[in-house]
Amino acid sequence: LEPVRLAGVLLVSAGTLLSARGAYSEAPTAEAGWLAVGCAALVGGTALHAGMFVFSERAMRLGGLHPFLLSSGMGAAETAALAAWNGALLSRHGPQLYAPHDGEVETGTVALLYAGLTLVNAMHALVFFELLDRIGAVSSAVMKGVQLVLVFAFSVLFFCRYQASQCFSWPKAIGVATVVAGLLTYAAGARDSRRQAERQRRCIYCEAPSTECVCTSTESTCILGARGV
């Protein structure tokens, strides 16, 4: 990574940690211990998720595996595991496990909801792996910062009235602002990288065998052949 894009990645990471720290500081004392366990599990899960990004990109670009096949295979395995888990819960607790408060719910309703969830997840997975194949693991991971910003905004707008921890707070806002700064920094670095790659590509077209191409930070020029590119 170029220094600018690396700085963007570090800012996005720092903003994510600040946002998580803000949520941790707002947790009730009785829940703080469990939240610490959850944070530890999150760190481990993040490492595994990052590995999935890298190995998936490797499978598609070096192994020639099509994004549709990869997303379908992983999705089928995850759907089977989810169905087995919820089947076990239904057999033990019944459909009332999924009902809010004392409401009534039928097994068919639960199955319909999970069918819709499976369809949405399938669409999400296909788009994700197509994006991963096109822009790579690092850029795809940075895009998770956009997800954090949207989750923060939607939580404040739609769920604050139901749960106090979803409301606006300055620690979380500072974390989100840091993520946004990281995204903008990364985007600027990616734009400069594309421009540099384009200048180097133009150097290939210096025609005369005796012509030498010189690439600088602002332009590429063919010398000896006296032709600017």
C-alpha cells in the first residue's frame, strides 16, 4: 500500500475501535463483563473474517473460481448450519421463542421470515464477492467503514426510541467521523495510484527503440524521440 492509502486504512481501523469503545462505555455495569467477553470474541472473529477476505480473493484471482460459485458454496454451507441450529431451537422451545413478549407466532411464519432472510443474504453475498473480485481484499475491507457509518445513522434514527445504547453519543460520533476521514484519505490515495498507473501504462507506447520514457509524479514523457505522452 502507498503511504496515503495505508493512512486511510489506519484511520478507518482507529475510528472503528473508537466507535466500539463508545458503545462499551455506555453499557450498564451489569453487562460490562459480558460485553468484554463479546469484544474479545469480536477480535477473534475479525481476524477470521479478514482471512476470509484474503483467501477468497486468492481463490478467485489465482484459482480461477467464479464469484457466483464461491458465494453459492459458502452460502449453502451457512444456510444449512443456520437451518440446523434454528430447527434444534424450534424443536426444543417451539415458535414462541421468536415471538416478542407474549405474542403468538406460527412455525410457518418463522420459516417464511428465514426464507426471506436467506434470499437477501444470497444477494448480498453475490454482490460482495463480485466486488471483492473487482477491487481486492483491502479496498473491500475499507468499504466496511461505509457500513459502520450507515449503521450509526440508522441506529440513531430508527432504534434510539427502543434502546438507549442506540442513541447518539459523542464517543461514537467521533469514531464515525474518524472512519469518514479514513475513507476519504483512502479514496484520495487510490485516485493518485490509478493516475500513476495510467502514466506508467502510457510509457509503454514510446515508439522508437532508442526512446526512453521518464515517468514523474505529474507526467510521463518520451525523450530522445521528442514525443510527449
